[in-house]
Amino acid sequence: MSDWDDAERQALAPLERELANLREIHGDDPPLDLLRAARTGVLPDELQQRTLAHLETSAWSRTLAEGADDADAAFDRSAADRLLSRIQQQTRDAGHRTDRRPIWAPVLVFVSVAAALVVAVGIWRRIAPAPQEGPAPVAQRPVQPAPVVLALELAKPDVKVTSAALLVRGEGGSRFVDDVAPGLNAYRAGDYADAARALEAVQSAYPRSVEIPFYLGVSRLFLNDASGAVRALESARALNDPSFADDVAWYLAVAYERAGSSPQSRALLERLCTGNSTYAARACAATGTRR
């Protein structure tokens, strides 16, 4: 508060106890830039899931992150890369610690300066005197609601193939299951880059196979290539295979969200919510819909 004038410091002084209580209550919360990074989906898998789980249960952290998003632009790729590099370095530096602090504790110290500013600005708006009313504006632009951030979980689906795929043969008589085996084996092993390369290599030979674009799209998601995942999963959806329809819809919703297309993501989730698939409950929870 060193840059604030005397009137501002005097106005905030009565709230020092409230601020101290907030610091004590939320001392172990993830820092603001970590919350924002999780909402953008750029963190390593374990840290991403832990931070999203915290956001789901902490109204304070959600409000803090949403307030920062309103005041600043979302993470771009260069900012995400810098944050990820810092997380990895600070995690390595703290690798020999034996205490049981939260997973985000070695990453950043307490709450960032941006978080403190968000809190201070919010409190100042509550106590600052109302401005004098002036002439009514000729026209006011309608306030646009903030985009909904769904923070959908990315979980790896098991490998399955349709019964028809077991009988399909490609050019030269090779079997579909033999040709896609390298890609699916790499996918099972978590080597998503090799999986994507192997699946792309055989995609043109089996244009009616839903398995190839589906597992290619999911691999692209794990490679943080949201636009590539959207293209692959939209190709899978166009094949309209009922045995994969719900799987494709859920992972396409995840891809749309991560590509910044929240309305398209929500539309798919709302349809899943009304169905009876294994994704229905998650889709309803993501959209805040009661069944």
C-alpha cells in the first residue's frame, strides 16, 4: 500500500483485521497465476487436476480468478510457456523437501501481487464514496456476460474398436487391426506424439474408421493441440458411428473448450446431459444443470 495516498490508507485501515483473517484462512490456497493457468489448461497433468479440484470447492479462489480474468487478458501461449518453465524449475528446486505442504506450495510463494491487488480493489470499491451523479448518458452499451469457463476434466479413455473394424482390410489385404496397432499401442503407453504420427499415417487408408480420428483427437488433446483435436474429433463425429457417438461428443466438448469455443462446448454438454451415457452426470455438472 506504499503507493496509496493518506485518504486511501485511512479508509482501508479499519479493514486490516478482515484482511489478516483472509490471509490466515486462505494462506494455503494456490496463488492467483496458478489458478488462472489451471483455468486455461496449461499446467502439468497432476498439478492441473489438483488445482481444478480446488477451484471446484473454493468459491473464494473462483471469484479471485474470475476477477483477474476480467481485469487482464487470458494467458497466451508465450505466457503459458513461461509459467510452465518456472513451475518446473521451482518444483525441481523443492524436490528434496520432506514437509507435507500442498502440491502448489513449492511453485509460488503465498498469494501473488496481482491477487493482493484484486482483493484491495474489491474492498476499495465497497468503501469508496459514491460518485456524484452527472447527466444521463445518451446511450449505454449492454453489458456482455463473462464467458463461462467449464474447466472440463481430461481423462484418458480406454481403447475400443467397433465389431465391423475387426473385419476391415486395407489396400494389399492388410487388416485394419494390424495397421492401427502401432498407434493404439503408443496411445495406451501414453506416448501421444508417436500415437498421433502412427494414426495419421494410416488415416487415409481407412477413411470410414471412427477409431482413427477419435484416438488421434484425444492424443492431440494430451499434446495440448486443441485446434488439431477439434479437427480430428469433428471428422470422427461426421462418421456418425453410434458406438462412439457419446465418446466423441464428450472429448469434442473438451477440445472446443480448450480451443476457446465455449458456446460449442456447452451445446454438446447440454445434449449429453439429457442422455443416459456415462458422460451424462459429468456433462450436467459442468453446465450446472439438474437432472
